[in-house]
Amino acid sequence: MAKEKKSFVLRINGETMSALEKWAADEFRSVNGQLEYIITDALRKAGRLPKNSNSDNE
């Protein structure tokens, strides 16, 4: 079964956004995909995701 996705507004300064856009492009991801990857990775490393959680972002 597909996981429900939720949307939200994020305010970010221009310099950070530019760096994020470059990073995403370097890894062939959209900015949204890059943010999802970064957040999921941080949650996994912090032990805040279930061990058997499969992410669509990998």
C-alpha cells in the first residue's frame, strides 16, 4: 500500500536554497526529493524511524 504524502510550506533563505538546488542536481534529484532523502536519512540515523520502515526515497 502506498504511503500517504503530506505537504507543507518551508521558508528557506536564498543562499541555503541555492546550495540545496546544486546538491539535488548533483545527485539527480528534485529539491523536494533531496529534502525527503535528507530528512529520512537523519531520522533513520537518530533511531526515530521503525527498523522495518521502507522509504520510497532510496
